[in-house]
Amino acid sequence: MTGIQSHLRTYQRFMTVLALLGAFFLSAATGQAETRVTAFSQAVAEAAAGDKALAEFYRARGYKGIWTSRGGKDSSRRRAFLAALAKAGDHGLPVKRYDPKVIKAALKAARTPRERGKLEVQLSRMFLQYASDIRSGIVNPRRIDSGIVRKIPRHDRLSTLNAFAKSSPAGFIKALAPKTPEYLRLMKAKLQLEKKLAKGGWGPKVGAKSLKPGQSGAQVVALRNRLVAMGYMRRSASQSYDAALQKAVQLFQFEHGLPADGVAGKSTIAEINKPVEKRLQQIIVAMERERWMNFPRGKRHILVNLTDFTAKIIDNGKVTFSTRSVVGKNENDRRSPEFSDVMEFMIVNPTWNVPRSIAVKEYLPLLKRNPNAVSYLKVVDSRGRTVSRSGVDFSQYNDKTFPFNLQQKPSNRNALGLVKFMFPNPYNIYLHDTPTKSLFGRNVRAFSHGCIRLQQPFDFAYELLKKQMSNPEAYFQSVLATGKETRIDLKKPVPVHLIYRTAFTTAKGRMNYRRDVYGRDAKIFNALAKAGVALRAVRG
């Protein structure tokens, strides 16, 4: 197939050049030959021939340029593009892909029409790369981690060029980057940390394993100095772990997803000692992730941050409900995926149809040892009929030949609890209640098989139903009291976004950091670095 495609490309180039030669001889016959224009057009056609979008764009324009004329709109396009590229590093982009110094040198060096024609196409190719990077992200997440199954909003390259050619250059380029408050706050924090990095970072690390209120000495001073450098407290001459330092530690703990007890234990010291470079990496990855979601999220939407172990309802940019969550365990086939979908309904008093992977990996071995194990689960055949365990020899089956399904009837002991929230998707992921309430008291809550468990599922349901009925709590409880599996449709479906952010901001612009529970952010930064993204130390 590769050989055929190669021949097709060669043929297309030949036909393009042939068409241009025909136009040249026709113009020569009428006394209108302009060798300089023809040389430029031929160079454009040849340079664009291997790229479908570029070839179509220039063919439709009669091979006229949009960048390389000395004045007019071409000049304003060059200025706008070069101005944007000068700030590409602010966005955490791979600046060497479109280095403005290289472009300026190429513009100066291109003297002949043929050289300008080649440069014309090169500039368009660079522009399309920049537009794609800043608007939709630099890397393809699906190639980085199988758990990132998000659909990236890639834009048609030909449409992008056509729109740019017809628009105000500066305005068009400015509109490419995400306009979410989160993206803008992340970029502001990035610029601040780059200046901090240029000044040497946050100073010496804290050498103690742990520190607590009432202590004093050099390590307490080191702790205080580092928190001062991070902006958590004002400078002080005190050498003791006093109330001011305890308050600063609590704020730091809160913004780093740690128990806010004011004691600088092992986990807190470890986070305090993280260098500026590490936080910059997290912010750069968060900005890339924000570009992957450069699309309308919904005036009302549900946001589940896997690293923060929370599920929130957002209305017009404000959090109107938040609850703790449990996410997938950090094991193969159990990590919660990242994607967006739409919640359509909830099921009260749900039946749990045990996923086959769980049935054969976890329950079949138990049934082989004891046919009466996990007695709360029904054994069901392919027709939905309950099968008597006494008549089944479970030892004869393996994970491939096991012919039954396992079900758990609605009850307080049901693995899904008393309600589940459905946004049908290929990954069989949903939000649900759970009878295992103790896990919500943990700091790190990665225990599930992939679905998202909610600490306050009833209140979550009330908030969702509030938009479509006057007394959602009374209605929900009346349905619950029947004990029967019941579907409640949402009259207006709600978008759901399962995200993974180890760096995020508050409305006031404060940075929050979380642990990379699945190791995904480390993979993403490595991919960004290979693409040319680099940490900067900016003196300002």
C-alpha cells in the first residue's frame, strides 16, 4: 500500500507541475508571461504537493501566497504570527517547531521567487502545526497511556487555513488558545514559577523526617523559610513551630490534598521538599490536558478529578455540589479511564450485573473451592434464568469457558449501593453508591474496579433532580422505598468529564497539587519533552 501511495503522490506532483506549465505557455502565447510569478507558483505547487490540505488550499487560490509578499495583508500575517511565536514558550509549547528566529532568517534569505515559494509553504505548514498544538494539544494521549481515551478536538487543517486567510490575523491567532479561566490561571502560575526558578527556587530542603507544633531549631527555620518562599506565610524571625507556622502548614496540606492537621509529618515534608521544577512539570502537563478539552464543557456539568478523589457538579463555572469519591485501583484493568460523555439517567435500587472480568478473576476461583461461596450473588444462564448451584460443577470451567453470569439483587449490601448514575459508554464506567463507606475516610482513595463511588450519592441525586422537580428528595425517597429497580431519566442530560489533574487552581488563583496516582502525568511530560517542550528559568 505504501508503494501505491508513493506513486500517487509522484503522479499528483507531476500533474500539478504540468498544469502550471500549461498555464505558463498559455500566458506566454498571449504575451502575459511573468517568469517571477510562475517560478513562485511552481515552487508553491511542488512544496505543497505532498500535503493534501496545503495542496488544495493553494490550488484554490491559484497558487498565490498569504505570507511572503512585502506588504499588505501578508505583512500583517507575518507580524501576528511572529508575535505569537515569541510567546509560545509561555504556553509550554515546543518552540523549536516554529522558532521565530529561524523564520526571520529564512524570510531574509529568500530572495528568488522560487525560494519565496518554498518558504511560503513552509510558513503555512508551521502555522498549522502551531495552531494544532496550542488549540488541541501537542501530543496524542492515546499513544501515551491506554487509560486516556479522551476524544481530542482536532480541527480540519484546510478549514483552518481558509479561515485564517479571511480573518484578522492577530484576532484569529489570539482565539486559538483555550479561553477557560483554568488555562489562564495555570499559565499565570507557570510564569511565576519560572521567575522563582531563575532565582534559585524555594531554598534549602527541610532535613527533618517530621516536625510538630512546639518544636524549635534549624529544621523548623528551614520549614518556615520554605513556606515563606512558597507564599504560605510572611517572613518571621521566629525559630519555633508556633501558631502562625502551624496555620501555614495546614493551608499547604489543604492545597496538596493532605490531612490538614498542621503537623509536618513524612508525607507533608515530602511534598514541601518537591522542587520548583517538579511543580512546573505538573503545570505544563495540566495546560496540555486543558488543550485536550478545548471545547464547551456544558453550562451544567459533572467533573470527576481522579487524582483529587472528588466528584463535583458545576453550574455556570461555579461548584454547586461536591463529594468525595473512590476511583479505580492502580492495577491493570482497574484504573479509571479519562473521557467525557453525557449522563442520561439514574437507577434507584440497582441490580449489579457482575462484569465478566470480575466474575471469572475474583468469584470463579471462590466458587471452585466452595459452590456456596458469595451466596448473595445469583448464578444466571444466558437466557437470564437462575441456575441452582448444586447442579453445577464449577471446577470444570476457566475464565474462557465459564458460561454463566453473576447478579446481585437490589439491597443495602449491593456492591452498587442504592443508586447508580449512568452515562452509557464503551468502558462500562458509571458513578454509584457503595456499602463500603469506610474507604471515604482514607486520604488516597483508589480502590474500585474502575467505576466512581460517591460518598454522598443521595445528595448528588437530589442536586441533579432539582432542575426538573420541586421536591427531589421526597420523590427520590419514595422511589427508593419501593425496593424495586427504577430508572429516573434526566430531562436535560448532563455532560460528565472524568479528568486527571495533578495541578489545578481555585477561583482565586491558588495552585493545588496532587499525587500522580497512576503515573500518567510522568508519561505525558516525557512525551512533551521528546516533542521539544522544555522548562524555562525566566528572569524578570
